[in-house]
Amino acid sequence: MAPAMGGSLIKKWLQGMALDLRSLALMRMAYALCLLQDLAIRATDLTAHYTDWGAQPSYVVTRLAWDPAFFSLHLMQTSREGQALIFLVTAFAYLCLLVGYRTRLAGWASWFLLVSLQNRNPLILDGGDLYLRCLLFWLLFCPLGARWSVDAARRPTSEGEPEQVLHLGTLAYCLQLTFIYGWACALKKGAEWTVEGTAVHYAMRLDGIASPPAQWLLQHPDWMRGLNFAVLFFEGLAPILIWIHPITRLLAVLGLTGMHLGMSAFLHLGAFAWIAASASWGLLPSLFWRRLGPDVPRRANAAPLGWRWPLPGGDRALPRAPGLYLNILLVFLLLRVGYCNYYWSRHWKVLPRAPDLRLLRLDQQWNMFAPRPVSDDGYYVVAAETADGDWVNGWIAGGPQISWDKPAHVASEYPNARWRKLMMNVCQSEHQAWRKSLMEYLFSRIRKARALRLYFVLEKTRPDGNEEPLVVQHLGYYCPRELDTSLAPSAFASLSSGQEVLNLALKEAY
């Protein structure tokens, strides 16, 4: 009696772990919309970020950030027209995925073009790009087009079609979500997260991404401390809720969605907010949809485990589950991804040599604000001298006059999230080799320009919440031809810290 009861409990648990086909359809449409949004944002900087006349030419990318396992169609095209054509093809693939037309082919084409696009310019990538490429890969092994799609409308319906599905492809999607939030919690080892509860405070102080509501939240330190431990606790709890029961899965989905949308209310996160918020929607259980109303026609409860779909009509009814050899490959990749996350947690900033994961771009690290949040931020001053001897603002979103004063809203100085990420990377010493091509691009936008100087005004947040005196960092000097020695940047390169730095820099610049 006991073994039969145990088998019944396991069967019931497995049915609870199955994914609803409507949730997978919702996930498909949500991620397709995220892909289209991401592509639209990138298209506004077609020349700047994807051509050899931009801030990151192809020869710079291959020299500084290329991996032999990478592939990129976008890197093979250096002109604006060629990139525009690839962008149009990519948009068509994303639209096919959105409406579910030839869903499997559209999914693989979307993933291939997404990875190609990300490999073209790694310096502007953020956490949303990591979410997109990793989750989309595992979702390709799920029946994304079984509901609410052109494919579903075109195929003949049959009685007894399942409402849910469970196989290694769906489990891989669940495991990837477990890796994301499990390691995101485990890597937050700093005292700011675990003891002091000041990590959210530091995040709200990052002028480069903080939105105006963040200033209001900074006036409530007790709320920020509570949010700090709430985020840490829920990131550790969500991977457990995913595997217990459909109701706990629903709680995980609602919690993760609310957490990411809440972050986006205080931080400029670009497309990352919606990508991360919708990442768990594929877990919505059938009870959620039943509350909204019965599905028509009524479906059977769940598809049991097996190599093939137990449905009449075979392939014409629904796509097959992964076969034996594909399951072996999926198990191998899941083990490799698990090892990659473990290796990263032990060594930091050193990833294992994994050409297979690099080829598929399943290499990943979920160190979001970990092990502790960043305490350094600041703003840029771009000074360009014209042939008339005048100094003008050389920044993209700047006005004609140079100002050393801190902008009222630093995050608004960047045209979009891609530029924001680029400039947050360029100020770091490990990315200084990228500065020359950036300055060349900024220089090319200024009429009658003779020289250009790039400065970063650094601020550092103290543990007590106050900011240290500003420090002007001279990041680079660009001049395409020989100039007088009076224009040499030696005086700027040797500047120290303090308010007098701003005064000296201002005097020298003008």
C-alpha cells in the first residue's frame, strides 16, 4: 500500500511540475515583444554601435573582445545599409515568433540572430541580454506554438490534447530560472547585503541609473533596509518555490514580477526590467488560467513523461518532446551550466574554458549587485576644441556649453540604456583600450573640431551615505593631427582630487 501511495504522490508532484501550454504561449509573446523592444532601441544607434564609422568598429571588437567560439553575422557587415538589412531580417524573425508562425524555425532564427547581435558589441550588454539569450535557448525545446499561435490555428484539433506538458525541455527552463535566482542570492556575500542592509541605499545612490523616485526613497532609510533583506530573502526562496507545488510556483511568479517591476520604478534599467519581470511567466500554473475562465475546447489534465507526445495524430497534433539523443545533449549542457555557475562563485572574474557554452552563449554569471553594490559613480565632461579656438560640449546629448556642474539627473544625459552601459564600462581601467574609438566617434560629430578631451568626474559613496569630494579623471585625449604643445594634456593627466581640481580643470579648459 505504501509504495502505491508513494508512487501516487510522485505522479501528482510531477503533474504539478508540468508547464501549461498557455503559459508557454504567453512567455513566447512576452519575450518576442522584449526582443522587438530591444531591437528598436539598438536601431536608434545603428551607425554608432554596429558600423566601422561608430564608437566600436569591427576591428576593435575582434582585437579586444573576440572569442574563437563566437559567431556574428553583424560583424561581417561594416556598412549602415548592411546592418539595416540584417536588422530587418531580425525583426521579421521576431514577429514570426510573436504570432507563432512556424514557431520552432522562428525561435531558432531569433536566437541565432540575437546571439549574433550580442557578439557584435559586447561592451553595451547588460543583465537583460543575459536573461534573453539563456532563457530563449531552453524555451526552444518547449512547445511555444501549441497555443495562441498561427501554427495552432492551422493544425487540426483533436480530442484529448494536453493542457500541460512535462519533459526535459520544460525542466531545463525551470532549472535555468533556479540557477539565476539561486546564484544571484548566493553571490551576495557582502556585509552590505547580509549584515548592514545598506545595499539598496548604495544602488539608489548610483546617479548613472537612479531615477527621480530614488531621491524620494533615499529619505526613508528604514524602508530601504527592509527592501534590502526582502530582495535577498526572496531571491533565495524563489528557486525553492518553483519546485514545490503549483500554488508556490504562482507565488514565485508574482513575487519575481513584482520585484523586478519595483526595481524599474527607482532605477533606469532599460529593457532589462521587462525581460526579467516576464522571465518566469512560463511557470504560471493551470489553476491561474482556470480562474480566468475555462479553455475551449476543454483539454486533458497533463501529458505524462515520455519520449513522445501520447496524442493521436503524432507530429501533426503537437511537436514532439526531445528524443533520446537530444535529452542526453540537454543533460550534458545543464551539467555544464551548473558547473559554470559554481566555478564563477569560487573564482570571480574568471570563467572556465568552455567553448561549448561560449558557442551557444550559455556562459553566465548572475552577480547582480554582488558580492556588494558598487559605491563609485559619476558623470562625464567631454571638451572639444574647434578650429576657431572655442571649447564646446562634445557629448551626444549635451548642449553647446561645457559645464563642470553635476547634472540634475545624470541618467538622462545618456541617449538610452545602451549608451549608459557603454559609458559605465569605459570609465573602468580594464576597458580603457575602448576609449580611443569612442573619442574618434565623438570627435567626428563636431564641426571644425581640432581636439577632444574626455573626463570623468568621480564620486564615491561612503558607508554613512555621504559622498566623498569629487575627483576629475582625465580618461583620454584625441587629436587627429599635430597640435601646439600648449594643447598637450599633461596638466590634466596629473590632476589630484578635491574642489580645486574642478576649478583648475575649468580654468585650463577655457
